[in-house]
Amino acid sequence: MPRKEKDEKDEPLVTVGRRPDQFHIDDSDTLYMIGAEVGAHFKLTRGLLYRKYPGLWRKQATPDEKKKIEAQGIISAQSMNNLTLVKVSEIEDILEGLEDKYKVDLTKATLESVKRSDHRDETPTTRRTRGSMAKPQGWVPQSVPATQSHHLDAVPTATAVSRSRFMTKRVRSSPIINDIDELAMQEAAELAEYLVPIRLDVDLEGHRLRDTITWNKHEKNLTPEQFSEILVDDLEVPGTFVPVIANIIRTQVEGYDADTKALIEDSDHRVIIKLNIHVGNTSLNDQFEWDISCPDNSPEQFARTLCQELGLGGEFISAISYSIRGQLGWHIKTMAFTEAPKPLESCLRTGNLDKWAPSIENLTDQEMEKKIRDQDRNARRMRRLANMN
């Protein structure tokens, strides 16, 4: 029988560590705590505290309030990107067992949140204002083309992890992996790994997030929402990115299909893989043939070996494995419309060797920016042509 999913509402409250500090931020008698510290104390990290108790009062601390908290020696408050405050009186109610009044139906709340999100997404993307074209309002969700051709585009530099320029200490919530029981981890370890290439390219509230990852389709212990919260925390971008990133991951996972079971019996099913990857100011270009009917071929192992031979950093490994898996999925979907490869006469090539050798370029910031801009423009043009046809 399948294991019954845990309900966050029914789990008993468990506290760890010392009780969070309490403090004043104004002349009133109201005491406050830092939400992240309360979540860590309750083992409800990465936003689980507010999902379990959505009725909790909370507010974002202003810069002046952060200075007051720091002056009281609580923490280096300025090092936190989004400092959420909660009331001590409500936390004491929860500790005393009076937590029901801060709970609501999570399923209903989630549905309402989705409806509000869908309503915002229906906002027209273009409006004419005084004869000119206004900027798009809201965010238009990414769509996954039927052929997954977006995986054929160049892999851009991922958004870098933000580092505080002025403060060395930064308060972070504890890893959620500590809250997973051993039975759930054992059951997850017995499932076969099915990696799906995920491309993130989100422009929201003046922030641009770009990244490429591979997501295990059979992952049970980490949800897209939890991963999104971790990523948003690392990159220090607004929390509104969380549902957007989670939606992109779910959509691309559902739309990806790279089943090669029907190809195992075929002796030769080679396809051409092209790498066009940018990390920092380094650009990697390469192309090679890949036999998709061979179950022993591993994009991750190939990426590690290639980066070791070329002396490339670890960020290239994930980008290369993403690019390979994305192109393999596209080739498998379009295999019925492509010609069979020419018979392989030798494992050594004798002509056009420059085309089949890796090329590494170290570019300036201006050259890299121009190259990525030209490639993005070309990718958009190719998509328009494909949609017209």
C-alpha cells in the first residue's frame, strides 16, 4: 500500500533549542520575535510555520525597526533580506495548546491562493497609454513547447548566490532534511532516479532569475515549493518568486518525456548533442554524437569527465548535464521525423575535426553580454518561426 502523506496540521508540535529572544520595537507593551527563529525552534523551517499557522500575525520589519533590534543585541538584523516579525503572545498561545485559532483549511487556502495567482496572470500583458505601449503588467507563466525546443537554446550564466556586502553574519533557517524520517528516506532511496532538465528564466519585480537544474521526477521528500524557498533564500530575491518557480518546475516535469525503453533493442541510435554554455566570463562550445539507445550512457558522468579534462569548474557540470538531458528529450520526441544516422564505420573521425572539438573562450563582460543578447534574440526569432509553421 502506498504510504500515506503526512498532514502538516496533524503533526505534534516539537521544539528544539533555546527559546527565541523577544524584544520591543516601539513604545507599546507588545513583544515580538523573529519569525525565522520561531520556525527553527518549532522545526517548521522554510515557511512551514506560516503554512501551518496562516492565521499568525506577522509583518516585515522596516529598516528603522531593524536598527532597533540590532541595537538591543538580538542579531545582526541588517544581514537579513526579509526580516519577518511575529507577536510573542500568539507564540505563547501555540505553546500552551491554543493553536487551532491560528489554523485554517490548508487545502482551501491553497486553492484561493492559486485562484488569485491565476487572476493576476490573466492581466493583459500590453496596454496602450497615451499612444505608447505600456510595460507588461504582472507575470506571464512560462509555457513548455510540445517539442521542448527551449532546451536547445544556449545555457546562460546562472544567477549568483547573493552575499552580504556589509554584514558577515546571516541568519538562516535549518535544513529541512532534518525533518524527514528514516523510513521516508529509505523508501525514496529505493525509487529509480528519473532526472528532468529544468530551465528557470523569470523576470519579476525588477529581478531577473536564470538557472538550469535537473529535478528527480520521483522525488518524494522535497517539494518544488520547498526547493523554491531555499533557492529564493540563497539568491535573496523577493518571496513572490516562490510560487512562480514551483509552478515552472511542476509544468516542465509534467511535460517532459524521455522514455527510451523502446530503443534499447536498437543497435545504433546516435544523435548530435551541441553544447553552448556560459558560466561567468567563460564560454564552452562543443558537439558530439550520443547513442540514446545505450542505457549505460550517463550525462552526469560525461559532464564530470569533460570538466575534469578541460579544467572547468563545478558549475559547468550541472549546466552540461542539463543541456544533454534537455536535448535528448527533444531528440526522442522528434525521432519519428528525423532520418536514421549513417552507419558508423570507425570510432575515429578523419574530417571536419574542428567542428567536433571543444572550444573555450574567455570573454570580457561586454563581449559576454553581447554574445548572450545575440543568442537570446536568435532564439526568440527561431521560436516565432516555429510557431508560424
